[in-house]
Amino acid sequence: MGKQKAAFHCELCRRTFFSGRGHVYGLKHQETLRNILDNFLEKVRDARKVLKEARVERYDFTEHDQNFWCYCCKTEVKKHVTNGNIAVVYGGFLEHFESSEHKKKTSAFWWENKANIKLKDQFSLSPEDYEKFKAAVTKALESYEEKEDEYIKEGAERIREVEQQRRELVQAALEVGLPRMNLKSIHDNCFFFALTYQLS
């Protein structure tokens, strides 16, 4: 009687197999792995687009509080980096991909699932590329702040224009429309109305 193989739970296939780790070489597992990596690679390519052209945007919780699932690390990671006022698009994604922890777990994932070794480098980021990204973020942040300063100046100028128009309107109304009353006549009228009210 042959030795019984230990049960093996495959997280990718979400099933337990009693044929041992040999399951990872099977067609079904490799097909599941390929589909997962193809979908994941699309997200990686989207993130890599901002390596040279970093994007800094005004914070919007509907967009910038998103997470993504890292299959290699088996954990959720912040997609963007934000301080609550501004967001660096894909900043969290790229920061995670450059981390030594992610690279270590990616190697383990590749070994455990017998993934195509030629694809492995696409699922991490070199320190050199990450440094280029940080430089691009600095440049994008400066550009964003310049635009915000210009926007504030334009807003302040608009407020000044509206205030000036209001003053001119009030001045015009005083000059042509309303009869002027001296303080004594205003006081006498107020006294008369108060007395009339008390007697009624």
C-alpha cells in the first residue's frame, strides 16, 4: 500500500486536493494562474504608465481611497497615496511593488505556483524606476501647486470684481434713486411709529 499524500489547499483554485502539491503542475491550475496573472498584469501596466508622467490630483474619496489585491502578497494595498488634500495616482501601487517584502513574496508565489519565470520581473519595480517615479512626482507636485496658486489668485480677483460691482451699484442707487433724509427726520419718524404702536 502506497504512502498517502497530504491534503493540499490551493488558494488560487480555492479547492483542497489530496494528490499533494503535484496539483500546481496540472492544466486546470496553470489555466487559473494564467488568467489571474493576465488580469493582474493589466493593472500593473496601467500603473507603470505614470512612472515618467506622474499625476497629482485634488483628493476625491470616491477615486483615491481605492485598494487593490496583491495576489503575490495575499493582501490589500492602497492604490494611491494621499494626505487628504491631494493624491499621487498609483503612488501606493508602485511603492508596494518596489518594496523588498513584495519582491520576497513574489518569488515565493512564483515558486509555489510554478508560474512562468519570464513574467516575474513585470510584477515588481526596480529601485531605479522608483527613484525616477519620485522625481516625476516632485515635478508634478510643483506643477499642481502652481496651478492651485493661479486658481486662488483668479478666485481672489473675481471676488474683488464682484465687490467693486456691488459698491458701484450701491453708489448709483444712492445718487439717483433714494431721497436723502437727515438724522433728525429719521429719529422723528421712528419716534412717531413707536408712539402710534403703543397707543393702538
